[in-house]
Amino acid sequence: MNQNSDEIENKTLWQGRFLEHAADELQQLNNSIWYDMRLFAQDIEGSRAHAKMLQEVGVYSEEELSDVLSALGEVEKEIRIGALEILPTDEDIHTYVERRVTEITPSGARLHTGRSRNDQVATDLRLWTKQALGDVARMAISLQKALLEKAKEASGAVLPGYTHLQQAQPVPLGHHLLAHGWSISRDVERLLEAVERMDVSPLGAGAIAGSSIPLDVDSVAKELGFSRVFDNSIDAVSDRDFVADALYALALLGIHLSRIGEEVIIWSSSEFGYMELSDRYSTGSSMMPQKKNPDIAELARGKSGRLVGNLTGFLTTLKGLPLAYNKDLQEDKEPLFDAVDTVSKILPAITGMISSATFQVEQMRTQALSPYLATTDLAEWLVQRGTPFREAHAIIGELVARSISEGIDLQTLISEHESLGEEAVSLLDEENLFNSKQTHGSASLEKLAEQIVRFQNKIDADEGKL
């Protein structure tokens, strides 16, 4: 190196225009390298593709390209092993990589030809987010598989279904578990749709208007694995819809995980006693020796607020920005990184918790056999014999009220009623009670097997897309 360390430390990518060095306060606020360092692999990948294209259009000779690619490899190795020195003027990962490449080979000084940090960071973040959402989708599918296995294991188990947290109608345990599975399936779809929309290369858009150098944007896009290139340079550098898409998909996934957590908390309580959590996925109390706490479920519930906050905060950042790039967009990374990290911790923990849990099927079954859970079937039985539904609803409701207030078995009142009788009492038998529903996707033990096949097919299809 010909430059001394003081000269290097004082140089920024934009220093030519300024007569004074940047204030420390500016650098403290402005610099993002402490968190965007995690984009280093994508930044180097993009720089390799850009350098190869520069050689194709005559900016680099083959020897110079070889030097630059070698330098990029050396910088990547330095970062991976932690052998790096960040200077105050290294505002971001792009600055750091370019500085180090230029220190290694003079040809690095031309690496930024036709490129701005505006299109560079948009490219890096798209590459990172594509990979990250794919990884999250795979973890979500692992949770789906855990729910599916539990549904298969519990093929004959039933429990009360709830509305308003009041016992409503009996449902198979597998049917209830797959209700969560189908919501996670939509999350996987959203993640994959977000990846598809963000699969656009911004490289070549420059700072705002593109470049007067005849860059081959298509070859760079192909090299980086993008399916298409931008159509408008202004939009390419200012678009962060893909970050909002990702944050929304992750927030809604977090909400669905929170709902699972809420039910685990309720079901594992001594008041419900529907499930027992494994010791490996529970915690205890520092004071009360008898406690087994569902901390995973509670953290999933609590962290969903954090995910919603990331989305809300970022949308607020975007709402008033004029075109094209503004420094406000630097606020895209921290919420995105945090959301991905948060969900990536919750998903495996929830999956392990579900896989290792034991369901107390006898306790569930006892509750599901309550005759009051068959009252809708009784009303529909009357409807099939010509009684208007509202009238049938009133008849059964009056019997329930009498049973509760007078302490008479509901079966007795049904058998004695002139419009019901012993045939209607048979609806309370287990075989009828748990298999009365006939519609597609309904809560019937007989229908559960069909649903399991459909759910497995959906998992297979989504895995194929990944």
C-alpha cells in the first residue's frame, strides 16, 4: 500500500466533494456497517457478478478481473474468520469491501464503475431476503409435519371444540391440530409469493437513472440467480415493497404461532389438563418446586407483538418518502433482520414442543362426550324432519335450559319429548356424535383421513416449490 493509515481512515466514497472530514456524530448516526455486515456474502456475490460483466463490456482486462475476483475471495475469507479491521470511514459493508479490494489490488478502484450503493444495497438485500424467507418456509413446513404426525397419532381422539372459549361441538384432535397446520400452510404460501415478487435484479439502475456505460444488466441478473431485471431505474433503487412483504408474512406467521402458543398455555394448565409438555421443552419455577411452565408458548405469544411492531414501524418509515433513494431506507435492515431472527428462533422451539408433547386423550374424550355438545345435531335432526331451524333451535334450547335448571339428564328430556324420542337420543352415542358431520373439511373422525391426505399433498407441493 502506498497510502498511510491516516489517509485511508479519512477517506470516504464521497470525500472528493467535501473540504472537511465527517464529524464523529455524523458517522455514529450514519454508519450502518455494524448490522449490515451480515450482508457481506451477498455483497461479495454481487461484486463478483458485476466485475465479470465489467470485463465483458471492456472495463476490465482478463488479468484485472482475475485480480479483483481473487481479492474478493480474500476479503470474504477475512470476514468469515473475523480477521477484519473496520475503519470510521467504513460506512457500510459496501464501503468496507470496496476499500479492502482496492487495498489488495489497484483494479479494485474500478469495481464501482456503473454502480451505486443505491442499486448495490437493493441487490444485496433482495438476495439475502430470498434466502432467509426460503429458510423460514422450510422451518414452517417442519412445524406442519409435526402437526401432521400428531394428527395421525391421534386419529381416534376427540375433544370439545370451542367458540368464545366455551365448549361448542366435539371435534377430532387431529382436525384441531390441522386447523393450525392449514394456517401455517398459508404462511408458507405468503413467504413463497414474497420471494417470487422480490426476484428482480436492481443492478444497473445506478443511483437513480442508470448508467451511460453499456452495462449488461441481464447477464448480471442471470449470474445472481434473479429471474428478471428492473423496468424502471427510479423504482429499482427506491422500492422496498419486498421488505414490507417479508415483514407482513413474518408478522402473520408470528401471530399464528402466538395462537398455537395460547392454546398450549390453556391446554397444559391443570384446569384443562389436555396436554403434558415434555420436560425438555418446559421450564420450572425458582421458588415453587411443583411448577412446569410453558415458556416457549408464552414467548411465541409475546414475540408476536415485536413482529407486528417491526412491520408497523417500517411501513411508517416508507409512507412519506419522495422518489428515489433516501437515507430513511437504511431503516429497512434492522427490522427485517430482527423479524427473521425472531421467527427463526420460535419455529424450531414450537416444533419441538409440539412433537414431544403428550395429549391427554381420555380427559379430552370425557369432556367431548357431554350431551350438550350434540345439541346442534339434534336441531339439524329436527330440520331434516320438517321443522324450521329457528323453531328447532328453540326446542333444543329450552330442553338444555330445563336440564341445567332442574338437574335432569338431557337424554331423559330428549327421549320424553314428542318431537324427538329414542331415535334422537341415539345422536348422543359416540359413533354418531363423532361422525355426524358430512360436509367437506368438517370435524368428523371419518373425514379426518381424507383431510390428512390433502394436507400431506399440500406439504409436498410447497416443498417442491422450495
